[in-house]
Amino acid sequence: MIPRLDLDGLQAELAGTPLQDWAADLPGQLDRKFAAGHGDLERWGAALAALPALQAEHVELAKSLSLDGACSDATRAQLKSALQGLIPWRKGPFELFGVHIDTEWRSDWKWTRVAPHLDLVGKRVLDVGCGNGYYLWRMLGAGAGSVVGVDPNWLFMCQFLALKQLLPDLPAWHLPLTLEELPERLEGFDTTFSMGVLYHRRSPIDHLLALKDCLRKGGELVLETLVVEGDAQQVLVPEDRYAQMRNVWFLPSVPALELWLRRAGFVDVRCVDVNLTSVDEQRSTEWMRFQSLPDFLDPSDHGRTVEGLPAPARAVLIASKP
């Protein structure tokens, strides 16, 4: 069973906006993506089909991500089994009718650091590299008018669709696309997020320019990425791996990142948070049993990675498109 995306709802939401033409082209683009597909899509689709029909009577998206309502023990066991069919869960946590999904990341901690600096009320939001869409739901909880996430990972899309089954009427959509697969100069979003993506890009300035193209004039970028200490000329380029990740290319200092944003044409650039990632915030769990941050740090010095590089620190910067 192949999952189905709610493109009708997305097209209705974007009708009459600068994104209308893009939305009209999406069915054909996604048909081609699904034709290529993924070998596990049938299995993940079966997990989605096994989800019980539940009505969320209590929905909390502002302070946490929690759904509750009438649910028998047998139905709860069915729900947990279906959700376990979508393991590993990386972003969260989720509280779903008494089922606690203890994800690898305590993404709620990051959201608590970011949210006080945002005004999303009524905004049309794009989240690039949205993972399973955890932050999309939290953005709605912060008052966003509609949210669209793009991430090419098929499992993450299916995890999002599990939540969408429980919250079918909320204006949130996940598309299995990369930023590069979006049209140039969309210029239709009020706020664009890029969290945990920049350091995976071989050309970080091109990434910033593409993010700017998604924004309307006056729109706002929320950028979160790995950083190192130093002045505006300090950038770490790992020789091979960084915290066991192969695809990490550039870790700038905060002043360097601010310079990159200004060079990309952003204004009102400001850093609102810098935080050293702890082994309590990212770790293995029952719902993500693979190696995690504790395995990637020097066991005798958590201030260094196993490669001897500075341990992961993440900064959040906000900037505007003039």
C-alpha cells in the first residue's frame, strides 16, 4: 500500500497566493517521485494502514505535541504497534493517546529555545529539511496559518502522515522533495526555516540564496546550524567525518555565519541562541536504537568528538529579506 498525499487540501490552501502555480504542478512532480519510490514504501504504507481510527478530543501543540481522546487498551496497543512499524523516530517526542514516542532528539528543547524569538501568527511557513514534521505541528501551535515541509526522506514523510491521519483538518503538509526541487524564485512564504541542514550542503551560500528565493519581500529566515567558536573568518572544514557524519562540510563561527547571511542579501541578521548539544538532548531510545550522540563524543571528554574536533554546538540566527 503506497501512502497518499493530501494535495487537494494544499492546492486549496495556496489558491490565490503566489504559490498557486507551484501547487498546480505538484501532482505531476510527485507522481514522478513516487514512481521512483523506495523499497520500503509498501511496508511503511502498511504501518499507516494499520493505524486505528481515533478522534483527538484534546490537542496540545503549543506547549508540547500531545493528542488524547477515547482509546481502549486494545486500540492503544494497536496504535503503538503501527507506530513501531515506522521506527526509527528521530524528532519528537510525541504523546499520542497514551503512547509515548521517545524520539532520539528532544526536539521540544530546541523549540523552547527558538520559539520565543518568533512571530508566526497567521504566517505561511516553509520548513526545509523538516524531518518527520515535528516542528510543523509546533509552528501551528505557535499560530502559523499554514505550514509546508520538504524533506526527501520517505520514512519521515510516512511518520508525518501518521500524525496527519490523527489531525486531518490542520493545514500542514509534508512533501518528499529537496529545496533544489522547488521552483526558483517562489517568493511566497512569510517565514522559512532551515534547521540542521546548512552543514550538509557543499555550497552553503547557494543554500542561503535558495532559502531567500522562497521568501516574499520582508519575509524572515530562521536558520539553525552547527557552529564553532571564532571570528568572522573562522570556519571548520572536517577532513573526513564530524561526529561520525560523513556529509558535514562547513561549520562556521557565528560571526562568519552572520557575514554569509549578509553576503547572501539578508538584513537584520541576529543570533538569538547558541547551545551545546548534550547527551540528554540526543540519544538512543526504544524508538531509535541505533548509535547516537554519546557514541560520537570522546568518552573521556564530551567537549570533543571522537575525531578530536569541537563537540556539536548549534546556533539559531534570524534574518530578513529586504
